[in-house]
Amino acid sequence: MKDDYKKMYLHLFNAVTDALAFIPEDNRAAQLLRTAQMVCEELYIRQGEEEGGKIIHFIK
């Protein structure tokens, strides 16, 4: 079941990222979606740390 949530999370996160490409950056809806993505990503990372998982940070 946990893997199902991971798949759903990743699918939704990526879909939101794709949709944001069509919304101007200064749009309030875009700002809300980006903030929600950041909060979800932080929760996702914390869950992995609590379960003893390894976190890999990518540098662009």
C-alpha cells in the first residue's frame, strides 16, 4: 500500500510540474501549486529519513 502512495505522489507531483509550464510564474494559482509541491516534497523526504532511507540530493 505504501508503494501505491509513492506512485500516486510522484504522478501528481510530475503532472503539477508539467501544468505549471502553462501558467505564468506570477499567477497566484501557480504560486499555490509550487508551495504545495515544496511542502509535499519536504514531507516525502522526512518520511524517508524516519524509515532509515537514503536521501540523494541532486545539484543542478
